[in-house]
Amino acid sequence: MREAAFVKQNKNKWETFEKVLENNIQISPDRLTQLYIELTDHLSYAQTFYPSSTTVKYLNNLAARAHLKLYKTQKESRNKLLNFYLKEFPLFFYQYQKELFIAFLVFLFFGVIGAYSAATNTDFVRLILGDAYVNMTLDNIANNDPMAVYKQMEEVDMFLGITINNIKVALYAFVAGVFYGIGTLYILMQNAIMLGSFQYFFYEQGLLWESARTIWIHGTIEISVIIIAGCAGLVLGKGLLFPKTYTRLYSFTRAVKDGLKIVVSTIPFFIIAGFLEGFVTRHTEMTDTMAIIIIATSLGLILFYYVFYPKYLHQQSIKKLQQK
């Protein structure tokens, strides 16, 4: 490739990277590292084919500045955890909105399948939920306390047990992505069918609203974050299936790191969901208004943090680049 064509092909990338360095534009460390690797690849290519050119000098200078910024970024440890949750992760997660939407659609589809199967097969609910759970719930309904299952354990024990179990499910959904994403889709399917059949069971008993207003107090965050963990698994599977211009090993390694970031982001939300299930859901005497407020607030929090806020930060970064 002629030098002029090489410069023309990559000039916009270099200029964008230069603006990021000069203006200290917020960008995730992983994204900065990715750009740095691409830049050093270009530098290596230029050194091989145009060793005495001004292009090599320019790229060498840009790479040196990028290396300095990477070093400074790694040295900044104060408030690192807070910065991760407030800035770094949301900005990073913008690139995976498509995978999140796919995970949501898969869960929704199999949730409907679960409800439909329960409606058309009288034995389906027992097959999915188990005879013991169904019989216990029917006894609770007969005793005028259909949601009594949430009152059987002590608050703290239930909070800890539910939180740990939900984090395990999220990890399984992520790790299962190593099977080219199929394992993740299977776990999403399992949980969605269970939820769909569970809700239809209460509908059949004439208790759909009673169950929904109770279950979704904690379930709004719990189910949402399982879907987000499913997104992490799809990211892992995508890294294996579609390495693009990277080697498959590098693409897989990068996908593992990105997926782990997504899973780590869910931990505070699983703790909130566990707290709600352990300490709040059991209060079935709660008014409908209060239950709706908790459910709406939970949904708003999830949508803000995983959909709207990443989009906002991305747009702000683009505006900063355009203004310079």
C-alpha cells in the first residue's frame, strides 16, 4: 500500500485519538488500550514500509503520548471503584446495547412460551416448578396467604441466601457463553420459562395481580439483572464467534474481560434485589400504591443505569470531540 493511501485510510482514527489525548476526554481504560494497540500496529506497519517518513515520526510521537496516558490512568487508584460504577462502566457498556436487547428479547420470548405452555398443558407447571412447590402454594392459597413462601425464612438468612444464589445464576449465565453463547441462551430460556409458567399459575388461581405486585417488588431488579448477565454471556460468545480483525485468542480474552465487567456491575443490584426479597416482599399487607412505587423505581433505576445513562455519556463524549 502506498504511504498516501495508508495515511488517508487511517487519518481520521489518528486525529480522533489525538483529540482524546489532548483534551482528556473521558474514555474507558480498556477502550484506550484497544486504541493504543491499534495505533502501535499502524506504527509497526509504517516503520516496516515507510521507515524514514514523517508518518513514522508522527505515529511514534502519538504512541509515546498514549503510553504516558495509559500509565497515568493505571496509577490513578483513588476512588477507582466509584469511578468504575459512575463513569467508566456506563460509558464502556454503551457498545453492548445490542447484546442487551437480544438477551431481553430472548427472555421475553421464552417467558411467553412458558405462560402459553402452562395454559395448554395442565401438568406443565408441576413439571417446571415441582409438585412440592405447587402443593405448598395451593395450601397457602387455601389459607388466604398465597405469598406465604416469602415469610418462611428469617430476613437476614433469606437476604444472604437469595443474593448469593442470584449472583451464582449470573455467573453461570456469563460462563455458559463460552459455548459460543448457546449455554447463555439456554439459561435465559430456563429462567424465562419458569417465570412465565409461574405467573400463569397464579393467573389460573385468580391471583395474577396479588402475585405480580408482590413478586415484582424484588423481581424487577432480579430478573433485569439476570438478563444483563445474559448479555455478558452473549458478549463472551460473540468474542469467540466473531473475532473480526483480531486473533481468536485475543478476541476471546477481550470478551472475557468485558463480560466480567458487566457481571461485576450487577453485584450491587443483586444485593438490592436480595434486600427487597428478604426484608420487603414479605410485607404482603403493603398497599398497592407503595408496591407500585417500589416496582416503578426499580425499573427506572435499571433503565437509567444500563440504557439511558450510557447513551448520555456516549453523546457527551461525541460532542466534546466535535467541539475540538
